[in-house]
Amino acid sequence: MPQNTRESVWAISAASIPFYRDGIASGKEEGSKWVQVDGMLDHVSVSIAGTVWAVMHDKIYYRGGVTPNNELGSSWNPIQHDFSVALLEAGGGCVWACSRNNTLHVRTGMTHGQQSSNITARIGESWAEVTCPSSGITDMALTAQDDLFVLTDDNKLFKRDGCTQSCPEGVNWSKVAQPRLGGGGFLGLRATHQVVRIAGGLQFLWAVTDSQEVWRAPYGGVITENSWQRIPGQKMTYVCPSMCDQEITWGINNHDHIFVRTSPQVGRYEWLRQGTIIFRSVSVGVQSNYAMPSEQKQSNAALARSLSANNGIEVDKSKELKVTDMPFKMEECGEMSGELLNALVIPVLNREEILQRFNYDFSTEEEILNNGVR
């Protein structure tokens, strides 16, 4: 990973509006506020090389004008393709797409894992079709090392082997063990539970089950059933791990509230809610070689110009509203009516109320690993 890297977090709201997470820095991995970006998108995916990819009405786009001093970019530019897009993921230096006809396609001609001023190195030249391991793909994930994992419609997990810069399409598929979720498993879960989402990170492959549990396994070697570890805390329907830190992960729960799993206390990781916007997806990539402290003033000015050009939302600090009490915080926002405010602000809750409202899991790491308590 390049030096001086930090996360680049983009998310899509329930209304298909893209947002960029501003204020992310070392020691403040959760950032400070959401900034609206122009356009209406179905999906967004950010690569380690800092390129932002998106899907809009089955068409693929990349964000032009993204630089260390203009993280929001300037426009959505189309990528030519001849298939209707269902899934798209950008990884360390490659992009994979799955069509609505369940054909897999990988972008060729890209420079893996590196930022470049050369547009072809960032977005590639063409698409190569790859044979699917099954008749249908329900989800796919790319890791920081460009390992591709796919989840099939018959609930099998596969990895694409042999993917390199000279051969981005890889050579063959290998089956990957999933968490032991069936009856008789070490957690005694019902046999109907299964993995429904996957996500790739810096060192781990992450998975979400239909019971909204979050699991992860290191993907550096062979993944076995025993490789998987359940992550305690808030249950999620969607996760996207950091490409800069193996522990930090963003997630969305079944109420479409967005969280980040970070460490407010040394050695203790918690899911903390970030703002009140209703989201349906989030992507975490890398913004590398960003401005150092001496250049910060210039960077902020460039960002402000970009916001103005793209109809972004900047917030008056005098209207800032924050609720720092758990289980979540509210962030910067404009004026709002008392009725709306009452609808958004949930008071501090006790254990039973949190369980009822947020489906929160109070199990600790020790309870799960040592005692098998759910």
C-alpha cells in the first residue's frame, strides 16, 4: 500500500443520490460529514488506485477529475461496454462486472494498484469475458490484492485463481469454504442460514448471512470452515471493509442506517452510526498521496471549488447539530423543523430498547470465541 494513504468512502442513499465522506484522516477514520455529489446512481465502487466507478441504469461510468486536491472529481464519464450491468466491483487495480445474463467481464489494460495520470492506466482499454462457475452470480468481491470471490445462486463460494496484471481474467475457479452455519455447527444455527453478501478487504474476506451476522476469514491462504470468525455487535445487511486498515469496516443495517466499525478505545472495536441519511450501499477505496498538513489550506480551497461546481452541500458550522451519546451520533445538518428533528433524534436507550430497535448483539469477542454464546 502506498505511503500517506487514507480511505475514500462513497455511498448511495435510498434515493439513489451519491455521497462522499469528508474529513477522514488518521485518528478520525469515521470522517466528519457526508457531502452530496451530482448524479443519480445505482451503485458505486472505489478502487485502491483512487478511481471511482459507478453504475447508472445498467451503464458503467468513472468519475473524472478526481485528484488528491479534488476528491469529489468533476463529472461522470461513460465506459463503453456491450452488456447490461448487474454487479460491478473495483479492487486493487482491476474492475469486474457481472451482466444481467450472468456473464462475467474483467477490465483489461489497467495498471494494478497504482495511481497514474494516464487515463488508460486508470480505466483500462476493453472488456474480456470470463466463464462463470455457476448459472448465476448473486454477489462478488475484490480484495486489496485483486483476488476475485463470487457467491453463486446455489449458495456456493468461489475464488478466481491466477489473476495477474498480464492475465487479469485468471485461469480457473476454486471452491472456498463458508462459515459453518448449518445445523450441528459450533453455534447451533438453523440449517436455513446462509451467506448472502461478501466483501473484500485488506487482509480478510467478509461475509453477511441472511440472519444479518457478520463474519470474516483471512484470504492469504486456504480458507476453511474454521478460518471464519463472527464479528460481534450491530447486525448488518451490507458491509464494505477498509483497504487501509484490516479492522475498520463500514456497514448498513436492516434499517438502512450506516455505521463504521472503528476503535474509539484502544483494543476495542465498536459499530458507530454515522449520520442520519438512509443509505443502501457503501464503498471504501483509497485516496493515496494526499496533501500533507502544509498543503491542507490549498486542498480545502480546491475541495470547496469542487463542491460549488458540482452543486455539493456545504454546511454552515453555526448550524451544526451533534448527539455524541451512544448508540449513535448526528452530524452537521441545516435547519430543520421540530417535527423532523424529533423523528430523527432517538434518545439514549437502555439495553432492552436497543435490542428491540436496532437488533443489537451484545456478545463480546471472548463470549463468542471461548463460550460459543450468540
